[in-house]
Amino acid sequence: MPGAAVIFLTDVVQEIDAGNHTLFIGEVTHLERQPEAEPLLFCGGKFARLAGIALGPPIPAFG
């Protein structure tokens, strides 16, 4: 997915019927973080950017 800050690949381990929704529980099998990508924040029905927040070290890849 171009432009994604983080990519998670998962295996579905459980599906839970929740009325008019289905919750999928997954086991992460692969993770990639793009350090240059800015985090995306969605709050109060709007998208925003984080300012002045120091991000931690890159997440090590596995899988």
C-alpha cells in the first residue's frame, strides 16, 4: 500500500460475530515500518498531524 506508515500482515485466527459487524482477530506474521512516513491521527471525526512528538526507534522486522 503506497504511502502507508506501517504495514501489518496477519493470519486470521478468530472471527467474532458482533451484531452487524464481524471482528477479526489476527496474528501478526510480518511488520514493516516506513520511518519517513508521518503518523496519521483521526480524532473527533477529523484527520490531523502530530507535531513536536519524538518517535521511538524503528520497529525491527520479523517474519
